[in-house]
Amino acid sequence: MWYALPSTFNTASNHQVDTDILNEIIDKPTIPWPVFSKEEFRTAISSCNNSSAPGPDKLLWSYLKIILKDNECLNTIIYIANACINLGYWPSHFKISTMVVISKPNKKLYDSPKSFRPIILLNTVGKLIKKVIGERLQFNTVSNDFIHLSQLGGLKFKSTTNTGVTLTYTIQAGWVKNLSTSTLAFNITQFFLLLNHRLLSLIMKKAGFDHHIVSFFINYLVDRRTNYLWNNFSSHTFCINVGIGQGSALSPILSALYLSPLIYILENHLKNLKIPTSFISFVDDSLFISQSNLIDISNSYLYYSYNILTNLLEKFGLVVKHSKTEVFHFNRSHGVLNLPLLNLSLLGGNILQPNNTWKYLGFIFDRKLTFHQHVDFYANKALSTIKYMKILGNSNCGINPLQKCLLYRSCVLPIALYSF
């Protein structure tokens, strides 16, 4: 089992990338990288959850918060962080991790490693430094306009709600022009585990990062070691030199950086071929949007866009998970629609049949945007949660009414009002 897990999660070592593809985008001006401040570290550690699982060093956030109240200790960690950037070096102690293997929900069978997700646990001081670096990367990337506007995931102040609002607005804007909207949703398989380190370092240069931070990441991404933890069983140590750990503070921004040039290049190719499709990306869950008077025309646009995408992803060392690709059409016409199939078999995909409803990022869409099924689903889920709360106490024993109120507001209302 221990050899099955790394052979599944580290498949990117065999993937080839085309670094010349980056010549299609222009270089951003270089951004200076100033030394870290005390305020950056204090802000980063204040947001850390004391109950999160510790890494191999077993150091809890609550302990580190007490330690860093001492100015001398804080100055020492800041000195280490600045030295790491200036030297382009990440200490081997911080490269040691534990990979906790947890099951993905709602799978019919759990007889394959792909039915599980590896979550990385890192040494705590290294996690703190990476949180501060991640915050700085977020700011620099956005201020330099390197992130594509269609990227709505992996970035601060952007969430699934932004994606739902953007898609709903696009659909309704099309209806004003009497156009139907068709979407083709797809998923990049094992996205975080497939990111190529060499290509990532070149992308950071394109994004305008200082040569010190680029050198740091070249060293940061290599010679990492991990052991896998499955329930109470632990493996021996494996070397991992591919991908980025899912759960790391740097994973969201590094994945967003990796996708940005791909989206810019995809947009240019679609524009040159006069294919009128737009694009929305939420980390590894993305979709094409096409609008037309006829659904058959929209399907042809989606087909050509999907073809261009799969070729570009291959050059970036990424792969589409064809089994998760879905097509859906939004139309206000009355009566039963005879919706055409979308045949992607020549591109390695499936023959797609549109359903009556479509679930994307937790939203349940119907073709007329009534959201009736969405409301029914989350109302029933909220009511079920309330019924289960009965076992937690009554008028004689268990949690008191004030605690029940807090539990209702924190656990039930977010379910009932998701995307409200």
C-alpha cells in the first residue's frame, strides 16, 4: 500500500512540459522584495487555528503564539525568514512533512488510491514563514496584474459565491439579448500534485518576482521528504520532488500563478480563431461559457475550445479528468427541450448528455435559474441537521439553550443560506 500511494500521487515526475509556450506572454516588470516586518508575522500567526493538526515537530500554534510574544524570539524567526530569501535556500528541516491520507466523500468504492486525498502536515515554524510569504505573493501578484480576471479561486477576497454571481450575471445578460447560454465544466485531475517545478519557476520570473524569491522557490520545491499516515499506520520516508502539497499555505497562490499564463494563452488562441467563448476558473474546477441563438452552434464552440484546452494543458504537464466533464444549457423556453448531445470522444472525452439540473461548486442550477432545487436541497439539509441536534440535550440535561443557539447559528444557518 505504501508504494501504491506515492506512485499515484507523484505521477507528475513522468509528465513533460513545453517551456517555450511561455514565450506567448509578456514579462511583467520586476517587483522589489523588501525585508519582512514584525506586523506581517503577528498578523499571520493571529489567524492560525489553535486546533489544527501539528506537523512532524508536534509544535502547536498555541505554543508558538506564546513564544512569539517575546520580541527576541520573533526577531530571530524574522531573521531566519529574510536569510532564506536572500540565500535562496529552504532548510531541510522545513522540507520534512507527513502526508495524511483521507477518503474523498461520496465514493462508491474505496479500492483505489485515487479515492483518497493526501493532506500535508508541515513543521509549524516553517508553516508560519510560508504563510507570510504567501501573503506577500498574493499582494505582489494582484498588484502586478498577472492574475487573469477569470480566476476566482485560490485568491484572497474571492470565493465560490463570486463564481456563482459571475455565472448568473453572464446568463441573464445573454437572455437580455435573446441568447441561450451553454457551459462546459471540467476538472484538472490531481491538480496540486501535477504542477511542474521548473515551469513554475519560469512563470514566477514572468510574473515579475525578484530573482531572490525565484531562487528561493527553486530550492524550496526540491529534496522534500514525507511519510504517509493512514489512520494509525505510518510509512517509511519517501522523496517527493513533484507538485505542491495540498493544505500548504503556499498552495493556493502557487496554483493560481501556474494557471494564469495558461488562461492568457488560451484566451489569445480563442480570439485568433474567432471562437466566442469565455472562461471561468476556480482552482482546478473550470468552465467554458458560450452564448448563441442555437444550442448546436454553442456546442461547436465548446468542442473547439475543449480541444484547444486539452492541447495547452498537455504542454503545462496537466491532464483533464474527462469523466467529470459536464455540459449544461440555460434556456428560458417553455416546454420540453430536445437538447443535443456533445460528443467529445474524438478528444478523449465522453458523449455528454445535458441533465435537468447541474451541481457546480455547491450551487444547484436549473436551466431557467429558478434555484428551486437548490433551495429544497439546502433547506432539507439544514432541517436534518436541526433534528440531529435533539440528541445533544433536553430541558433536563445536555447543552443549554444558549449553547444550542450558538450551534444553530454556526452550523445550521451557513447551510441554509449557502449562496443566498
